[in-house]
Amino acid sequence: MKFDVAYCYNEQYVPYRCRKPRTRMLRETIEVDIPAATSKDAPIAFTHKDCWFPQTRVFRWFNGSLYSRETKRSAKETGWGTLTEFRRWLSDGYIPRLEVQDSCEAGRQYAVKKANRYLILNGREVWVKSGEPRYVIATFGLGGNHAETALMIDHKYNGNISGDRYFNALQRDEAINEAIRVALARGDTNSVSAIKRSWKINVKIPEAVRCDPANEAGPGDPFLNALDAATTAKDPLVAGLLSIGMAAKEMKE
């Protein structure tokens, strides 16, 4: 389907009766083809529960990429985004300053790249490329049931979190076992039952599981890793004092 996509770029020009060039921002549009498919062409690859609308998140598989359905862009509205709203946003929507390019050609390339993130399903639904759902072990508080250890679902890597805390959608059992180990090491005994009941990623197309945390995610932030290790003291008071000392040392360095 064809859409007009707006883009902005900076242009150098010399005003009348002036010698020094000035910079002005121009806005133009380019017609871009956005892929269109049917539900049969883009089958469901994953589903999982979510905290917000629509409470169940669905991921479709099309040409080697995952897509999730676009919701309303306004924080005041809940529901699915419409094709009419999407078309208006592409052509007339606000373009942040960070997206302003340095030349017309760069602007056109950016507009095409922006449009290529989307898929029109069944002629009316707007879907956008999404990261693959994966499990991540998150820790909160100072251990010893001060807060909790949780097994959660994310769609990208967090550079602050070590790669050994991530598991792909087919590694649920491994993720649960490791989350329980981490919880018990921290003294978060109250978290074990919640970890066992944590939300599941339902895999409909196993071939779509490509996430490889061991080779894709980094080692995490060294300071946060050290703070996390301090919580294995299992005593919130001791862990808190250790964390304060480590933070003071970090500030001096």
C-alpha cells in the first residue's frame, strides 16, 4: 500500500543581500510502499500476557520479522490504532528534532526506513516490527525479602543486565530454575511461588525463536553486577551497608 511519509532536513542558504549562509529546516514528503499481508501470510508466532491493553500481546511472523499490533498513540486513549490515523501521522505528524536529517537525500532514506517498520494486515490493521519476546530475571531491593526476585518478559536487551539473566522463549524451565536459584541466593524466599507462576511465552512457530542471549547480550554493568552480588548477604541491613560503601567508592573513583 502506498503512503506519503513526511521527513525534515536542514538546508544551507544565503538570504537576499547577505553573504553568510544560514540554516533552515524544510519539510517534504515521499511516497513509500508499505508491505501488506493477510493473516494467513503473517501467522501468529508468539503470544503472552501483558499488563496493559490489550492484556494479551500477539506477535506475527512475516518475511523473517516479528510484528505486534499498533495501539493508539495518545496516552489518553486506549485501543487499536486505525489506518486513517496512521496515514495522517506519517504525512502530517510531528517530527522530533532528533529525526531531522542533514540533507534531503538523508531525509528521504530515513522516511523509507521509518515506513519499512510497518505492516498493513488485512487491509486495515497497522502492525509494527517488534523485538522477540524473551525471559529476564530481575532483582529488586536488598534481598532477604526486602523486595523480590522476579521472572519477567522483555522484547530487547538491557545493557545494564548481564546476559546470563536472559533466556529465549523455549527456555522457560531453565529460566524458572535459574530465577529460583537467584532468589534463594538473595534470601527472597517469598518470590519462589510467584516465579513458578510467572507469565509464559506461548510459542506457535518454533522457527521464529532466534534469540541467543549467550552470544547477543553483554556482561551487564559492572557496578550493578557488584551491587547485585552484595544482596546475597540475605540480610537487607548488611546488603544496604555494603551497597552504600560500594557507591561511595564508585563516586571517589
